[in-house]
Amino acid sequence: MTLFPPLQDADLQQKLDFEIKMRDGTTKLLQACKHEAQAVEAAKNLLTSNTRMMAYMSKLQRRKTAEVMGKENSEATNGHQAREPCKAKVAVSDIRIPLMWREPELSKTRGEGRRCAVFCVLKQGLNIQDTQLVHVDRTMTDITFDDIIVFEDVVHDFSLTVEVYYTVLEDDLAFASTPRKIKHKINSMSASIGKSMGKKVQAYLTNIVSSPPISRGPKFHLAASVELSLRDASDSIRTHDLKILYNVEYSSSHISLYGNLCCRLAVQPRCMVEECAAGFLNLQEMVGGLPNWTRRWCVLKGPYLRTWAYPEEMEEKEPLLSLHIRQDTRVVEVDKMTMKRPNSFDVITRVSGEDQPHIFAADTKEDRDTWVQAFQRHFAHAEAWQQAYHCMMPIHVPTPCKLPAFLRKGSLYDDLCEYIS
């Protein structure tokens, strides 16, 4: 038996190959950067790409290990799928990180580290995304990110990690102009020390200049992180404690975090936006003290079972009946001896501590079984998603990514070709 479908491994390997190409291209780009903004953006993309690569490689390794050990793959099994909670869309927005500058830092107006570039990496399983870069100086009281980061197909017991990275910005990047200056110096010096000796010196120095540098470009450092889960989900902005992770080497702290991260973590299970069941049912109503059956269009969506006379009325009219489906709601089959109508089931809700029965009848036994199974799945959704099931959390559409500020009409590769020539 194949524990992991080949298609899954192939898809993951394809993603890994893509990130390897991205990393190699970004590395070359970083070495050719002449401007600060270019280098910082490239370094940011390189870090994010490396993070994705590590996640993909770890996942592939775990799959291979599980296959060798003969463990069952929970992703490939079909057991108990009927009762498994639905997946959800998760969005992180309104990210704000308060700053707390120390008095000595506030008094500085010149010198190293007066500006930083900051961004966040958000990790949820194999889905790794990042925010835009924000430039920070000592005049700012907090760091605000306008990004809306959305994760699809998230399970109810998810863990979402937010990591805060920063790098110190210099007045200029001296390394960017150095190769041009050395090349010009070589040509000038070759003419002054003689043709034969000049060629030898030029060849030696050119080899040094053209050799790849050991370390070039900005270095981002992990400043802090926080782990979020379903219990942190809310329709409003909440404050979370950051785990400060300053490296000892950079403990002088070019960026002073207050120790909190504010954000809105919205969780939207599929059962809140998709119909779990829909169709015609017969509803028993009491008219003049006598039971009367009325045909209704019924929709089970979110925490409610709603009914209309016809499907066309859903967009135009309020529902005729709206039952709040909670964890204490029960669905039971009606005793055939007491109910002459076949294929009946009772939806029992709790209102003010008392049971309120609502008897429905399907047209066929198969339809009745389909509705009962839909309710059972819905109960599993409610238990798993907790407050996200009872409170609709809107997820706004992410704004298109803004182009980095350093983009110009000319290409970075044009600059590289100019330098090589």
C-alpha cells in the first residue's frame, strides 16, 4: 500500500524546485544590487524563500520517514470523514507592533542604526507568507502593516506563527559601488606601472573582485515571534504577547519592541459560508390546535436552519423559521408508531432551558438520512470551531501587492550587464 500518493510528493517537490530557483535568482540579484532599497527587498525575499524551502524539505523528510516506518497516513485514510470538521479560511490583518525607545536611543540623531526595515513572516503549515517592508525610525511609536494575509484550507487545531524580522539601514550600501571603483582603479594603475606588470596586476586584482563575496547585502535578524491558534480568533483586534528573540550579538537592539503584537485573527469555517444541506422538507405546524404539514425550502448553513416557502425567496425575504443549531441541539428519528408521516425526524433545540421540538419529514428515506448526516457533520463543526462557528467573522479581500518603492524603468539586470561590460 502506498502511504503517500505520488501526486502529493510530486506537487511538493515542484514547489521545492520553484523555491530553489527563486533563491538562486534572488542571490544573484542581491550580489548585483547598487541601491539600498533593492538590496533590502532582495534580502527579504531570500529569507522568505529559504523559510519555504526548509518547510517543504522537512515535510518531504517526514513523509519518507513515515513510509519507511510503515505508519498510517491520516491524510490518505477515509475513515470517519463524515464526522471530520470542515476546514476554514483564516486571515490576519491590522498588524501593529508598539515600540518603546529607550532614552539614550531617543537622544540620538545621527549614527548607525537610526533606521530599520521590518517585516513579518507568517507560517501556517506549508503555507508561508510575508508582509510588506516597513521602514522604522525613532520618531515612530509603533509599526503598522496594511497587509491582509489569508490562509486557505486550515484545520481547526491550527497553529499560526508570526515572526518579526528587522535589519539596520545604512546611509548607503558601500559594497554596491566598491566593484566599480576598484575596476576604475585597476585600469588607472595598469597604465602607470607598465604594460607587462600592469596586465599581471590587473588579472590578479580582477580575479579577487570578481570572486563571489562571503557575505554581501543586508542581514535580517529574528526579533520576536508569537504563536496564534483558534482561541485567539476574534472579530476585533486583540493584543498578544511577543516572545523577544534578540540575538546576543545584537542585544544593543536597533529596534526596541514593547513586547506586544496587535492584530485581528479572523477564522471563517466553510460551514459558515457554504450550504451544508438544502432542499424541500415538510414541516409540521400547529394550526388551530391541530397538526398541519407545510412544504418548506430548508437550508442548513452556519449556526442556523432556515426555511422559506420557495428557493427564490431567499434573496428577497426573511426566513419563515430560523432555528439556532448549537452543540446542545439534538436530531432524533420520530417513532413510527406515533407519527403517521414516514421519513420524519425531530430537531430539538433548547430555548430558555426547555426543549423545543420541530418535526420535519423528507420525501424519501434517502433524503431523511442525508439530512440527519448533515446535522451530525454540523455538530462536529460546531464543537471543533467553537466561537468561530457562533460568530461570523468577515474576511476582507486582500489588497493587491504594492510594487516595491525602488522599482525603476531600468532593470536590475541591465545594471549587472553594464557592470560586466
